[in-house]
Amino acid sequence: MESFGYAAKHEGELNARQREVLRLLAEGRTNAEIAAVLAITLDGAKWNVSEILSKLGFASREEAAAYWRWRNRPAARLQRLARALVPVGGLKLAAGGSALAVAGVAAAVVLVLALRGGGDEPIPPGPFAVTIQVEVQPEGGRSTVRWWHQDNRHYRYEISGPPAGGRTLTAVADGQWLWYDSATETTYQRTGIPDLPAGTVASLPISVLIGPSNAGTFDGFLDELRSMNRAPGSFARVTGSARVLGYDTTVVDWGPAWSSSGSTNGGPPTATTGGVSRLWVEPRSLWVLRYESDGLDGERIRAEITGLDFGGIDPARFVFEPPAGKAMGPASDAASGAVSDDGYGNPSRVGWYLVPAMPPGYGIRSWEGNARDPSGSSTTWLVHQSGSFKELDQNPYVRIFQGPSAAFAGTPAAGDPVTLANGVTATVVTEAGGIVRLVFDDGETRVTITTNALSRDELAAFAGTLRKHR
């Protein structure tokens, strides 16, 4: 079997974009195809491939592709649970017709199941909040997952545990955008919310099957399991029943839990499979309440729902608050085609200003520009959470425009001088209609910040938090 120990040790050095590039490499995509799929420049695709080879210690893109296919075999997906986190993707229940018609937030009685006894009733449809414990033995790795779900455009999950401790991964779908923040990344990210059929539930990005299924029927659920496991001799079959967390569940054995392949002394490839995954399923609502699986070398994975609440969810759960000191990293606005990644993993051109902190209640809602064009510029819209996402300039907003100083003749427009907290000298003026505009030029970059909602002092305070990207 090939040795990928060095690459596995250093894989955490890849950013989210490079993981996507590596996945496309494994699919056999060329640099031009990678650039087209990810809406980045050809040079950007080449640079990311070069970074992947350098960080993982490979001499060719073929070696990198082989590694990605190896680490995503069923065995590797199970072993990665020892680290408890999967950035985006992982093994999921497929979306289809749903027995869980997720409704809006309940306006009447809120049903709370403390899991002391579910009685004879199935788990009800509707908004839910779930706590899940995930444990890997014999290493003892343990993680906690908290998951709030109102509908397929409003949900949140937080995954904490190894390797960083505390809250390590947060994702928030706010109705318009899906935001990600990981303790292992220096930036947070935004992307479009995946389109799902009405009434379906977006699965958790962890490599265990836990929570609600979108299969529709119990037989459909078994068919989904069979279709997800392509290892030789795959199976999914009912093996018994058990009482779990107060509910009558059907026990399903699914396997093989792992498979590996390799060759000896250059001989023909051989495959080895083994182990069983076991699921405890409430058969009417199709919730998986407990999951256990065998891994390689005696490893065992267990995930169990330990808290389950139904009813109203505080809307604040679905508001993303950017972490202090972080700026938005590479992502794309699929709806408008605007790209917030220059292809080199930078949210803006070197020398431009990042937004490490937001005014209270505001978040980045749009980013567009051409960071690779020497005469290009960028526009960033920060929109208050109380506003809609359609007409940006009709909401409370802060608009940040920046470009190279050489593209603008003369000095910034006349106005009242103000020294910002970052030491930059700017001018600020109030215009018709209550519009406040602040401009500064450091000789390299011209920045104009406009708002229809902040006062002059508030705008100057915000401008002073900007920091230059070097």
C-alpha cells in the first residue's frame, strides 16, 4: 500500500480552496478546467496546484490525486473521525423525498423532548435543536455537535472537540448565504446556500450517519445506504430492534465499514474489506438516533443524540457574527457571478485593505472586483442584518470601494480631516440625503467608504479598524 503519511500529517495546511482544487485533480481535471469550475484565473489554478504539491510533499499532480482518492476511501472516512471534524462534505444521507416536512418556526405550543421517553409517538417534523456526542476509541477522541435547523435555508451547526479544543467549526445559513468559520483558518468564508428540495434537511458534514434522513420511506433509507457503499460485498439489512432514548428503533447493519487496496512488490492490486456499521433508526420519522462503526486496527466510532428539542428557535441563531480579527476569505457569489477570490487565496489585492471587524449588526453581503487586473478595483457591501438582500443600496449599508491610487487623479475630495485609529489621515463629508463619505489615499491604495446609516464618528471609527493586506 502506498505511504501517504507525510501528506496526511500536513493536509491541515491546505485552505478550503486548495481542498477543492485537490478534489478536482483527483477527478482528472486540467488546470483550465479547474479554473473554469471554481471561477478563478488559470494562473490561480496553477498556483493552487503548486501550493498543494509543496505542502503535501508530492512531485506530481498524479501523486496528489492518488493521495486524495486514498484518503477518501471508506476506511479513511472512518479514521478521520478520530479528529472529529470534516470541513465541508463528508458522508451524508442523500436528499430525496422527505418524511420530515420541515415547517416554519412554531407559533403556538413548543414541544420539548428531553429524551427521557418518547412514548409511542414518532419524532415529530418541524424545527429542531440537536446535541450529538461523537467518540472514537481506543484513542479517546471526543467531539460535541450542536445543530439548529429551521428549514433548508436557515440552519446552524457548531462542532467542537479535537484538534483545537473549544468551538472549532461553525456554519450558519442565514437565508441568503452559508457562512463558515473554522479555528484552523485565518479567514471566514461565505458561499451560496445549496439548493435542496422543499422539506429536506441539509445533512451534517461529519462522517457518520446521525439525525434525520431525507429518504422518504424505510425501504428507501435502506436503498440509500446500499447505494452509498460501493465496496465489494456491500449490504444494508435489519438485524433487530431496541429501545433508544425512549424510542422504539430498528437496528440496521451496514457494511462493509471499511475497505483498503494496495499491491505487493508491484503485483496486481488487491482489496480488503471488513467491519460493520450499526444504526438505530426510528422507522417512522427516519431519524438515526445512534451510530456505531468498526474502523481499521480495532478502532471504533460511536455517535449518539443526547439532546433533542422541537419548536421555536431564536432567529439570532441564524445570524453569522464574524469573528474579531478575521476577514472574509475566498468564496464565490454564485447568484451574481461576482468572485471574491483572486485565485491566489487572497480576499483582496496585496496592498488593499481587509475588513477584520464589522460595525455592530452588519455583515459582508457582496464582494466584487478584479484583483488581478493592475487597474482593477473592488467593491464590498456591508449590509445590516435587518435589511433584505435584494437592493443593497435600499438597506442600511456601508460600501467600501478601493483601487490603486495611480488610477485616480489628484488628491481625495475636500472634506473635514480626521486621523483614523490606524494612523491614516482621511477626509469625511456629509452629503445630501444623509449620506456620509470618507476617503483616504495612502499613495498606493485609494479607499472610499460610503454609508447611509452610520454617523460621521461611527464611520471614522469603523474605517480605523481596516488593516492592510500584505
